[in-house]
Amino acid sequence: MKNDNLVQLDRVTFGYDQRVILSDITMEFPRGKVIAIMGGSGCGKTTLLRLIGGTLIPRRGTITFDGKAVDPRDLEALYALRRRVGMLFQFGALFTDLSVFDNVAFPLREHTTLPPAMIRDLVLMKLNAVGLRGASRLKPADLSGGMARRVALARAIALDPDLIMYDEPFAGLDPISLGVAANLIRRLNDATGATSLVVSHDVRECFLISDYVYVISAGRIVGHGTPAEVQASEDEEVRQFIRGEPDGPVKFHYPADPYGADLGLRP
């Protein structure tokens, strides 16, 4: 019987040397859903995506994709997993020397043996889905920020992945482009049946398009549930984040010795 969850993290801990980035994280990502992973900068959101993609190895805990453990040391299994994953990098990460068409065609040429005519049809289909079929001959330098993000999305879905991971898809976008990007994420998810993980700190858009939300603070899950449940949370860290309050449990200053001590002043 197929597990309802495409990806699962079971008590995952990760860090660098003495610094712990994620601590005892347990999460479930159901098939066909849009799940938002939210939290302030530096809380470990992007690290989660890297762990799921197998570019990092957890200190403790297990990560499973479609029932199989993600093991970066098993390169054959890792590459097979990555062919089932689409990634929208922060700010798009398009190949600047390639046209829009060739950017979207890149994963198809790398991972399939499809004939050029079929690749052409697939690329135009993906570009049409994001509203940019007419821009296929342009270079990334000719695109606005919002257009570049949509091309990157077309590239991310080129292989019809089971899992699409979005790293800050709304960063730097104007209100119109932001709304277009959010709508595309929801529509493409529903049309393809993929599972979408959206890493973001944009509260409004994530609540509008997500089926489920996780809120992370200092490497811990401090809240999770449907958007309505998270909005109604009484947890102080969750409330501070979703309301954008400057004062609360999440401090502005990184932990440090007293300022006077650094200046060599006596107490």
C-alpha cells in the first residue's frame, strides 16, 4: 500500500561543528499538497531542502522519499531521486548564456533521450503554462525579475517531478509578480498532482496557497497546522512571526557578551 506521505523527516538533527541548525525535526509532506515551511532568516528552512535533496547528511534521524531512505552516499539512488525532484532556486539561478528556451530544455536534454522535436514541444508547453511561450528566444538579461522566476519555474517542472521545492519564490518580487508566482504554484500543483514545498517568510501569500504550514524558529518547529490553525496559534514565537512584531521571544541581537566587555570597559 502506498504511503500517503511522499517525504518524511523523523527526528532529524543537523548542524556545523558545535552550531546546531535543526534540532529533532519531525515533518510529513503528503502527496499532492502545497506545504509551506516558514520562519525568519537563518532558522534552517533552506537547510531542510538541502537535506531532502541529499546535498547534506543529518547528524541524527532519517529522511525518506517515497518510502526509501535518502542516502547521499548511494549516488545511483540519489541521482534517481533527484530526477523526480524539481527545484526553484532563490532568485531563479538561470543560465545567463542560454536562451529562455534552452534553460527550460536543459534538464530534458541532460536526463532524457527524447528527440529534439519532442523536447521542443515539451519546452513550449511548460513555457505556455507560465505565460512566457512568447519569450522563448530571449536571454535572462532581457527578463524582469518576475519573468525570470517564471522561467525558472518552467525549468523546475520540465521533467514532471513528483516533488517541487521552492526556495524563497517570492523574494524581491513586486506585488503583481508575487501574486502571479503564488497563483502559478497553486495551479501547477493541482494540475500535476505534485507535492510542493514552499520555503518562505511571506506570510500572506503562503497562507493563501498552502494546505499545511510549518513554522520554524531557531531550528525547532514551534507551530504547524492548516493556515487557519497557525493563524489562531497562541504560541508567542508563532504570533510574533505571523504578525511581524519587532518585540518578542525572537530577539534582534545575535547572542553576544555584554557590549561593555567587548569595549574593554569595567562593569
